[in-house]
Amino acid sequence: MPAEQIRRVSLIGSTGSIGTQGLDVISQTPEKFSVAAISGGYNLELLAQQAVRFRPALVGCATESTDELAAAIKQAASDACVTGYEPELVAGEQAATIVAGYADADVVLNGITGAIGLAPTIAALEAGHLLALANKESLIIGGQVVKQIAAPGQISPVDSEHSALAQALRSGAPEEVAKLLVTASGGPFFGYSYDQLREVTPSQALAHPTWDMGRMVTTNSATMVNKALEVIEAHLLFDVPLEKIEPVVHRQSIIHSMVEFIDGSVIAQASPPDMRLPIALGINWPHRVAGAATPCDFSQSASWTFEPLDQDVFFAVKLAKQAAAASGTHMAVYNAANEVAVDAFHEGKIKFTDIVETIERVLNNYTPVNAQLSVEAVLETDRWARAHATKIVGA
């Protein structure tokens, strides 16, 4: 896709953190991007406002009917003194998937959280669109199924860590890569003992020191499940063996990840924490977008620190590596059990440490039953894991 062509972007999860920042990038660079379609959840007021502002031809929502969305768009148009805007509307469980497969798009930014992102990811790939992937779960649980559908170069990473790795990897050939170093902020509980983690409250778990994210991702960052998922995602995206991918704690969140090469060189990508940079690069891959974010100011003194992750206290990463090595569907179990446990924690049903312990218990009780890896096998595994985890947490 030529750099100078205006790219038509469909946004999945347009009302969430990634989606709103993606629209901000698009609004700042109308000479590069336009909005083809958007889909959101239940925040119909914001979704309608986005629709009226960016005028996509297709708008989707998670509600059962399009009636409420139509009314919200009508009101938003009236408030903005806009006339004549009547997009096609879709609603329900398939809305995001329909939007992801919308033919009149060039790029799909998948910014929703969780396993529900799998169907839109597959739809975007099958439609031949560039997939700017922020929904790591769809690649992690889909694994080789997703990779078999994707053409070479069709997935561009949007997570800051994987965007950093993709940039750094351009410095050498695949056979020259010695190690991927995936940085982590350490979350709000870096340095805690396991006993201290047992007493963590939901409000404390949501107090991330660096990033402003949704409940699931923020909690995952606190348990280090998010870093575990990112390690597996890096393995799948870049075809680097799991034993050559390591997390490293970098509290300042300026270095977003690093690649160590066989000659001893380490290439790092650095920028202040601002998701607009990886979003802009993701939807314009492989070309950069001028002014996407503010760079580091090297005229000011600064210190960057790096420390090992205590994987005995935060054992989510080790657990994920074991799961990924076990079978093609074990990570679907890992992810599903985590999503159930995180919800149970915020509902006051389990302790913070029970989240990863629940993942481990569900994994220990899982035996793959489908020899043939497929989307159906992944979804069947996901359903089994959610039911099993629900029994364990007593939901």
C-alpha cells in the first residue's frame, strides 16, 4: 500500500482507549487517513458523536437492536447541526465482525479487549485488510489458525512493546536475532511479596503508574498476565522461540522493548508513553506518521533503570510459556480462565492472587480433545475453560 494513499480505516472498539486515540490520530492527519467504519459497545452516546464527526458509512454497536443507535446518531447530528448523514447500521454479537470485514476499508484497527476480538481479527484478515492489532488475545488464542489465514506482513502490531520490537527487528536479519527483551512497567505492585499481593484490593489493582487502560488490561498489568500474553504474542508475531523472549522491568516506560542481536548489539525503541505513536505506525505500517507523538527530550536529565521480573512472585509469565508449549489450545484456556478470574476479583469473590492461581488450576485440569486445530476447536476450548473457571471462583 503506497504511503501517500489515503488509508480508509475501520475501528473495532472505537469508544475504548485504543479506539478513541486512533480517532485522534486520524483527526490530526486527514491527509493520510479517513474513517470507513466504526463499531463500539454500549456507550451509544459517544459512538454516535464519533459517527457524526467522522461520517463512516457503516456503524456497529453491541446492543441487540439498531433502534437506540439510530436515535443516538439522530440526536448527535442535531446537536452538531449536521444534516443528511445516514450510515448503514448493524447491531448485536456479529456487529464488530461485520465492521471488520467491511469491503470499503484498507486497514482495520482492532482495539477491543479479550477473546471476543478473535472473530473480527479473522474477518479483517479474510477480507484482505491490513490488521493493526491491539487485541492481543485474538492472536494468542487463535495462534497458528490466525497465522495461517494472515498473509505475510498483513498484521501490524499496535501494542507499544510489539511495535517497538517490530521497529527494532528492522535492524537485522531474522537469523541474527539472539533475544527479544519485552519491557514491563512492573505495575503498581512491583517489589511486593506474595503475601502482600494477597491483600491487594480492586481499586489498588486499577491504579496503574503509567498507562490509562480499561479494567481488564489494567488488572492484567498488575498480575503480569498482560506481560505473559505479550511474550506469547511476540513469539507468534516474530517467530522467535519462547526461550529467547524475556520480560524486563523498566519502571519509566520509555524503552518499550529491545532486540538483542548475535553480535552483542541491543536495539531499543524509546519514546514517552503515548499510545498514539504505535497506533499511528500500526495503521500506516510500514510508514511513519510525522508528529504522531512527542519525542524524548534529551536536553533534560533523565535516568532509565532495568530490573529482572521476580517470576516466583509474578509467575504468570512462566505459566504462559508452559501453556504455549503444551498445545495449540492451551493459551485459549489460559486467557479464558484469566478473564473469568479478573471479573470475579472485581466482584469481590476471590483474592488478587487467586487470579493466576485460578489460571493454573484450570490449565492443570485441561486435556486437549481436538487433534485438528481450528477456529471451532479454539472456541470450544474457550467455552470449556470459562465454565471450569466459573466453577472454581464460585461465580
